[in-house]
Amino acid sequence: MNLFQWLLPLFLLINVTSSPAQEKKYKISAIGFYNLENLFDTINQHEVNDEKFTPTGMNNYTPEVYLDKLSRLAEVISMIAIEETPDGPAILGVAEIENKSVLEDLVDHPKVKDRKYKIVHHDSPDLRGVDVGLLYNPKYFKVKKSESLFVPLFENDSMPVFTRDILYVYGLFDGEPLHLFINHWPSRRGGEEASIPLRMKAAAVAKAKIDSIIGINSKAKIILMGDLNDDPISPSVIKTLGAKIDSSQVQKGDLYNPWNDFYKKGIGTLAYNDSWNLFDQIILSSAFLERNQKGLRYRKAVIFNKPFMFEKTGRYKGYPKRTYSWGQYIGGYSDHFPTYIVLVKRMK
């Protein structure tokens, strides 16, 4: 036997045993947010301002309209992130929902029922009667606790202004601790500049809770998502939250906002006066950016804006196809596009 014949079996053994150790495999998951644009039931609750979303209200919001809207929203949700993972969003924050019952109807819709989404919801004092909520797939996420964070707002005469609470949820995502904040900050009614302090106050409430978490564990995995009614470069996001738009500048304990590149290119999640805003953001703590880790790591951000979700004709051609136009039901989806982030985790 020559030297080559003697060494060949040894070479094959080394090659076979070492290759699997060099190959890295990752588990992919998605976390999203979607403003459902006035998902009301058809019942007049009286204590909230929901009269126009009733069968006798100005929108003629009949049970047929409600069921059709549920179907269209379920259609969108069933498609979000399926290019990344067949299960779609493991977690989906939602806004502009009237109560828990509309979410129960939504997750029970045949188009998403197989995912067995569970719900986290707390009533808010908002004068419009809308709340935020969380849908989650229990195969991925286990809820440990949740609470509402009240946002104290006052007008010039010291009268309280009631807006949406911030929903805080803590749980285990694939066994890893995860903190979630679902937001719907005060609108720009009255003008962007005049309403900035309201959104900065909401941002400050979230930031105080985040700082308390980071103070205990600087490597905590935190996700803040929502309709912020502000863009990635707005003072509430840049100054109050301190969210960095350049990942190279993110230090331990900082927040990272991956949406500025979209915004700079004029790509947004809602349109107004023929320009785009990017209000629907998902912001992450620095721990998601650490490359050499075994846990969840941020991969990319996506705006889900398929062609069927755009208005094709008329004054609002090219805008997100919303539910109503000038009081007429047009069979749209929402005036906001959903967003999601993709996370990866190295498999054992």
C-alpha cells in the first residue's frame, strides 16, 4: 500500500466529520405591525365615539361591511412575511381596533385560523374608542405578563386629553426573554409642529420603561413598534427615544431604527398630500445587532406593500387602498401598509 492509499481513508474521515460543524443553519422568524384602520364592531357602545361605525351611522357600517373588512385584513395578514417563513408573523402588533372582540373575530377568520393566534389586549381611555393589541403564535412566543402604560396628556387649560395606552408585553420568544411595546402615538391633528409635544410625551413614557429594563440588563432584547404618527427623523423618535438610524453608531443599551433608508428614498407606509410618511416603525434594542451570539439577531426590515394593496384609480391613485373614501365603502384594506422585521437564530 502506497502513502496515498494509506492517507485517503483518514482524509475522508476528517472531511465528513468536520463539514457539519462548519455549516451554520438558522431559524427564521418575523415580527410585524399593522394599523388596521378603524376595525370597529357594528355595535354602538355609547361611551366611546363610534357612532359612525354602526349600521345607522354616516359610514353605513353594516355587518356585511364588517365581515368583508375582516376578510380583507385576514388576507393581508395571511401573506405577510411568508416569503421568509411559512408561518408568517410570529408576533403582530395592531392598532386602531375597538376592542378585544374584533381581534377574536379576526384571528378566527378561516384565512388565518390555522395559525392559532392568541391575543393580548387592554382597554385604553382613548376618546375615539380605539386601542392597540398584540397577536402572537404560541408556537413561538409565550406571554409571561402584560400591562398598559398610561400616557398623561393635558391641553393648555390643564384639561386631560385621553389617548391610547402603550401596551407592554413580556414573554419568551423561542425560549429567549423578549420585551415588546405596542404604540399608537397621538395624531398630527392641529398640525405637525403643534402636536409634537404630545408624541414626545408618549415616547417619554415608553422610554422610561425601556430605560428601567436596560438599567437591569443592558443586553435585554426589546422591540418598540407602532404607528408613531412621526417619521424616523422626527424629534419624538430621534431625541426622546434616542433611536439611532445608523447601526454603526449603536452602543450597548441603545435603540436602533432600521427604517430611515426607506424614508430617505421616499418609501413610506401611508400617503398624505401626495407625499409619503413612514409612521409604522419597528425599533430594536442593541442586543439584536450583536453578530456573535446564539440568540435572536436582526436581519432586515420590510414594508409589506403588494400591488393589490394600492389604489389603482382616482384622486388617490398610488395610495394605500383604504376602507372608505369620502364616506363610501370601497373594499380596501387599510390606509397604512404593514411592516415587519426578520430575525434569525443559529440552530444547534
